[in-house]
Amino acid sequence: MKKGKAAVRIAQLIEQLNEHNHRYYVEDAPIISDAAYDRLLRKLTDLEAGFPDLTAIDSPTSRVGAPPLSSFEQFTHPSAMLSLQNAFSEQELREFDERLHKSLGHSEPIDYMAEPKLDGVALELVYQAGKLIVAATRGDGTTGENVTHNARTIGSVPLALSKPPGFVVPDKIVVRGEVVILKEDFIKLNEQQLATGERSFANPRNAAAGSLRQLDSRITAHRPLSAFIYAPGLPIAGIESQNQFLSIMSKLGFLTNSLSRLCHGVDQVLDVYNELTEQRFELPYEVDGLVVKADSFEIQKRLGEISRSPRWAIAYKLPAVQETTLVNDIIVQVGRTGALTPVALLEPVGIGGVEVSRATLHNQDEIDRKDIRIGDSVLIQRAGDVIPEIVEVVKEARQGNPARFHLPNRCPECNSVVHKEEGQAVHRCTNMNCPAQLQARIRHFASRTAMDIDGLGDKLVGQMVESKLIKDVADLYSLDHKSLSNLERMADKSATNLLEALGQSKQRSLRRFIFALGIRHVGEHIAGLLAKRLGSLETISEATREQYEQIDGIGPEVAASLVTFFSQTVNQQVIKRLTRTGVKPPSVELSDLDSRQALSGKTIVLTGTLASMDRRQAKQRIQDSGGRISAAVSKKTDLVVAGDKAGSKLAKAQKLGVKVIGEDEFVRLING
């Protein structure tokens, strides 16, 4: 690129990034995802590296954050609060490790502290004579906002430091941390916001930032903030490493991250990163990367820093879970219960290694609340196996005044009348014979967590319904080789394999069968409760509403749905036809139920990989056995199940004296 063209592009990027910085740090209202911002910053960094004389004084690469709000008293940090360089691949992390070895002049593995990078807002705390005297935000890295009155309302921020034996607390201590809102607390906070007619928050980070920077500390006091300490703001006498720092901070009364790990060399860091990638959606807080720091403070001092970042630390970013893209269209899908679900067709974008081109819009109320329109620029997110959803619309990027979207009055599949019950958010097709409903019911019946009929894909189900080869799920078991061979692209071997899969599915468990029936409000967990408590298909189908409600975990709404389903003649006939074709889920011996409740009321944590089942299956078995799943180990944990390559959770359990069992013992427990 020629110098003139580079100068123009640099000026454009600086203008864009400064605007995004202002929205992120000052207004707490970003309009692009973190991943999109990182890409812009990387482009600017690369251009300035190629044309160093074009680096401007207002370049975002030479400053951190944004100036403080004028409504807060300013506070000058004792030392600059720097930002971290980012690594987006294993190669970039190894290059960081090589740079440190080269600078230090030795080849021995470097000891690193690997710490989850919490997605919150930075905070500096100053203690004098063991008492909190100042709390300040990062601001521009040199000067922040004095938010002491708000920080004092955070329960995890000690107002006075403890005095651990063997450590002399210095007269002045400056520490830094991250203020976050835990996932469960965030859900409750948004529920409270909506209940009082207030606007919900887009994500925990925005909620934490807005809460910490309230002018009225009484509002902050009612926000569920947590502060995790991760670094000293000034050297502390007697502390020589990051590992030692975290240990002593915990003894002084600060909250530190229990998943932080001391690693001997970069390979161990990569192991921790891979474990964090696997666990991220189970953690109680949002994380967006792994911070890797040279553990020794003496080494940190030798390595020093560059204009905006320390040389001895890097943030190895996790795959993005949020991105910005466009809504190209909105379509309507009809589910197995007749529910009309609007779906946004998106400009394809990669999130967490997966290309996303669709996002659920849930219902009309959700579309209206977020004001989603075709052509809008939107922030979408994907968490674990959850279907991508639109977090919010970037209203500032909207072009013109596009029309609002409304669900149709007629079913898009069968043209029948659409009805919305009073007090309900869902619009439903009123035609029980709607082909879209039938296809959805069959797909659900055959799904992996239900009857697990391999080879029965969406296209094949569509052909079967359109050709009237099947009219309900019972017809699946009347299929033969001849009828299947008449279908388009159904080879002889494919037909044989499908018939074998249908035969194998006839002996699925009672829990799977009940779930496969597609009863409204009855998921895998409720199906498991019914199987365990009532024992057989006959008992379940003939139970009264009162008998259903006597089962712990089943309320009036679910009980009413069960009574309605099993009382309908058409459903009774389908079940009878299924049993006549040999679909006979084995009964659960009620005498065995007590032994299957070995985990009843216990809090269980999973760590590592199990050979006999995946993580989702293990969680389901624990719930079916009466246990509760937790993402983190604490003193309240009753049991840790440790599989292959168990990580920090195992170490934490051993430290706290929590009982740990292996996979063999776990399988014996859940099987009774």
C-alpha cells in the first residue's frame, strides 16, 4: 500500500476506533462486537507498524480507554493502568513466549500465571492503614473516575483488610481488579428491570459498567456487583510473584479467581486455555480470554512495557460469541405444537468457529421490544449450543425508516387461521393436520435425545409427509423396504439402514419415549421425573393431575398439559399403535428408585472428559438421579466427578476437602 493511501486509511480507522472507544468506555453503549473492534484495531496497528511516521497523537494504539466523565471527581493512578496485547491463535501465543525468551536470554521454560479474562470493567482500589480510601475506574489509563462511594457498596470489596499471620500489611496498598455481574445475577437483574418498566441490559459487562458509574450510590447498592482482584497497582513489599500476590490477596479478604493456574512453560498454558474453552459456558461469569503473565515480578520488571501494554503479559482471546451483522430477511417457521416462530436470516458471520446465518426472534413481543426490522444492523450472540439470538439493534446504523415486522394472520404452511391466546406470547396455527407441525413432531420424535433414529433427516421426513407415506409417528414403524425405495434418492442400503435404526429404537428407555412424544412443557428432565416416580407407560398415561403434582419438580401447568395430552383420543390411538408395532419402553422398577437417588439433593461438579458419555448426557443423568449441577467448586459442593484430564476444579476440590470420585464410581452411583 502506498503511503498516501495508508494515511487516508489510518485516519479513517482512528476516527472509527475513537468513536467506538467513546461508546464503549463513556456511554457504555457499544454498537459493534468486541471481535469486530479487535479486527479494526489490528488493522490500524499493522498499518502504523508499516508507516511509523504516520502514527497520530490521537491514535487508539497509544492510549487506553477514554477520558473520565466530568460529573465524577478525577483520580490520577499511582502507575498507568495499561491495556494488554491480544493473541488470537496458538502461533501468536508461542511467538509471545519466544519474544520473552529472547529478551531474557535463556531457554528454560518460563513460569506463567494463566488467569481467566473476565468481561467486566476495571477498578483500582487504594488502601491506607488497611482501610479503603479510594476506588477509581481505568479512565484513560492515567486518570480515572473516583467511584469510591459506589465501590463501597460492593460486597466483595473489603472496607478494611484482614491481617493474615506471617504477612505484614504495608501502610499503603494499591490493587486492581475487574467488576462483573455473575450470569445468574444478570438474569435476575434484567427480570427486575423489565418488571419495573425499565430497559433491560444487553450483557453483564454493560450492566456492570453502568452500575459502577452511577451518580447515586443507592442504585449501585441494589446492583449485584462482584469484584475480582488480579494485579497490584504498586509493588508490595514481601510479594515477589503473581502467584504469591493472588494467594496473599485472598488472605487479605479480596475475591480472586479460583481458576487461576501457575504454568511451567507455554505448553501448560495451552492446556489451561483448552480447558477454559471447554468450560466457558458453564462458568458463573462471562470470560473472553485467558490472561497470560510472567509469574515473577522481577522478570516483569526486566521486560518492562511498550506505549500501551506490558511486554510480560498477553490476552489469549477465546473464540468470539458476539458479532455484528445484518438482518437480510425475517421468515416464519411452524413448530410441532403449531407455534409460529420468527427467524432472522442474517448476513453470514463467524462466531466461535461456527458460521451463523440465522437467529431466533422468539415471538412478536420480542420483535417489538427490540424493534427488529429487515435491513437492521444487529449484535448477535451464541453461547454453547444455544441457538444464536439477537441481543440488540444498532439503531444508529439504521437506514431510513423500514417497516415493522408482524407475524401473519394465516399459517404460512397451510393457510389456516393463526390464534394468540390472551396472556400468551405465542401465535399458533389452529390446524392439527398442518404438514409443518407433523414434520416437526416426527423430527422431534426421531431426534438424538429422544428415540435416536439415525438416518431420518429433515429432507426425508419432508418427502414422507408430502407423499402421505406417514401421517403420524406410529406410521414410521409400518414402513417397509418397498415403500422407502419409492422415495427420491433413497438407495437400497439407505433404506436397509433406516429400517435397522427403527428396529433398534423400539427398546429406548421410558424417559426417552415420554420425551419423544412431544408433550407440551415436558422436556428431558420432566420426562425423567415421570419415569422414575411412576415407573411405567401405563401408570404415566393414566395418572391424575393430583398424582402428577405430587412429583417434586412438576407444577400445575405441566400437570395440566400431561392430563390434556393423555386424555386426547388421537394421542391414545397413536400410543396403542406404537406398542402394537413393538415399541415397548421398559418399565422402571419402583423398588430400584431409592438406589437411583444416591445423588438426591447433592451439588455435583463435573471436570474432565468421561469415556462412557458426553457432558450433556452426564448432566442429564445427574439430574435424573436427583442431583444439582454446579459450574464451580466451593465449600457447598458435595461431590466432584473427575474424568480424564481433570483440571483446576479437581485441584480446588482437593484443597477444600470435597469428595472426588472417578467415572467408574459415578456410573455405579447413577445406575443404582
